[in-house]
Amino acid sequence: MSEKRILIIENDDDVVAALRNEIEAFGFQLDYAGNGELGLEMALEGKYELILLELKLRRLNGLEVLRRLRERAKALPILILSSQSHESDIILGLELGADEYLTKPFSPRELCARIRSMLRRVEAYRTQFSSAENAILEFGQLHIDLMNQTVTLDGKVLTLTKTEYHLLRCLSTRAGRVFTREELIQEVFGYSISVYRRSINPHISRLRSKIEPDPTNPTYLRTIRGLGYRFVRSEEL
């Protein structure tokens, strides 16, 4: 059996050295790219369980690496490691498709805990939707292909961000259930901090702008005043 691998794209050799023992003790081989161009090439050509990505990179900045990765590897788990802790930087990273964002300084143990959490969610998702009978959800003209992670409306493929797709998947696979904002944050990001709480509403609005025939009068994703959001059951349409 081939060894499972994690790729870290990072300028600082000392950071890589500090993390290597912990990550390899966790049972993974740690591969290393010292600039953005090399990191993007390795991430696309290699078979990695997860990518650790610094934002301040030589040759190609981390946000551009992230954007290009998401164009070609939608399901690949990506955790941003960065000294940039401003709320706007975190939100932009999540908007472009990062799964989590960890600011420096952090302990190797904290990073490994995040890695374990991310990989558990990935495995749970794969297990939940591995059977053919759960592969496609249909809500009128809105079709959600869970296996291929594609969404179509009236036969046209929609372009969703990773966060928008995760929100849609969470709500639609449990259609009829009311989710609070905090529950959606936990489902999509894995844990709750204030920046995610404040940014969940814009994600909902942008998702509606793509899937709803009339976003001002939602057909699929409805607000339950004082409680949260629910996705309609197919029989309600």
C-alpha cells in the first residue's frame, strides 16, 4: 500500500522542519514545495490527502495558487497557514475555496488536530454518498450530483464556490430540516469562530443568487424567521 501524503507549500524551511516530525508521526509522508509555482505543479500532479498552503509565497502568491487549484481539484482539502490574521484575509481565503484557515504562530499539535478533523469530514462525506442511490438529488429543475459535485439548474451547470457547494449539500441532503446559522457554520467549516458567524449570511445570499429563479422570493432555500434556514423537500415544489 502506498504511503499517504500531505503537501506543504511554504517559504520558511524552519516551519517545515518544525512540522515534519509531528505530521510523519501521524502516519503521513510530508512533501515540501518552497514556492507557489512548484507547489501548484506538485499539488496538481501528485496524489495528496491534503494541502497546507502559506499565502505569502515567492513566484506565485498563495491566493492565486488556491484559485487555480480550485479550478482543477474541487474536492482536495486545503488548509491555509498564514501570519495574515485580518478578517478580510480569512474571508477571502475561504471564499476562494480553502477548507480551513490557521494563523501563525500555532503549535504542531494544533495543526495535526485540524488535519484530523478535516480528513474525518472528508471520509464521512465519501462514506455517506458512496452509493448510487444517493448520487443525484432532484428539486424541480435544480439537480445536485453529489458524486461529481456538480449542480445544474434548467440543464445549465452552475459555478459555485466550495463554500457555496458545501452549504447547498448540507441543506439539500437534509431537506426539510431547519438549520441555525451556528449549525451551518459547524457543518461547513467544522468549528465556530466569530468571523465565520458574521460571514455566513453573505454566503447564503450568493448561493440564492445562483440557484433561485427569484432570489428575493426563494423557492428552494427559505429563511425561517428567528430560527435559521431550511431547504424545501422535493414534494413541496
